[in-house]
Amino acid sequence: MTDTEKIRIIAKLGGKKYVSLSAFSKLACMAYSTAKRLSDSGQLKTIPVGGVTRVPTDEVLRFMMEGNAPQRPSDAYYEATNPNINTNPNSKGDSNG
């Protein structure tokens, strides 16, 4: 994980000491059920606070720095999900001129 990626994650955390498991799952680009499974198995350290599962921000950073950071979806994914997006910067549009 690069320093730039660390800064982006820290900025998204907004100086909070904890984030909800739901917020963590969105930040880590995973389903809530996956985050819950990681929490239940002990792979992700969490703290129950008033019936809500919280993830300490240092644990968010640890998780991301261990190579679990979200990967940028491929250009093929973007093209498949939105055909109006052109991911090729060298493309001049359609070939009809």
C-alpha cells in the first residue's frame, strides 16, 4: 500500500476512532456479510458498542496495509457495466469520423 493510499483511507475515516462494520465493509469494497464473517472468525478485530459492531481505525489501516486494500476494478468491468464510459484515453470516439 502506497503512502497516497494510506492518506486516502485516513481521510475517509475522518479522524474517527471507530467505524461501523457497515462503513468498514464499504471502505474495504466487500459485502457486509464478508466483513461480519471476518469479525466473527477473529481475522478482523472489532468492539461491540451498544449492540453495534465497531472497527477501530488502526484495525482498518492494518487490514488494508496487509494487502487487503480494495483493488481498482478493471477497465473491462467499467465497460461492461456502463457502455457509455470510454476507458481508452486514446480513443477518438466512433470510427465513422
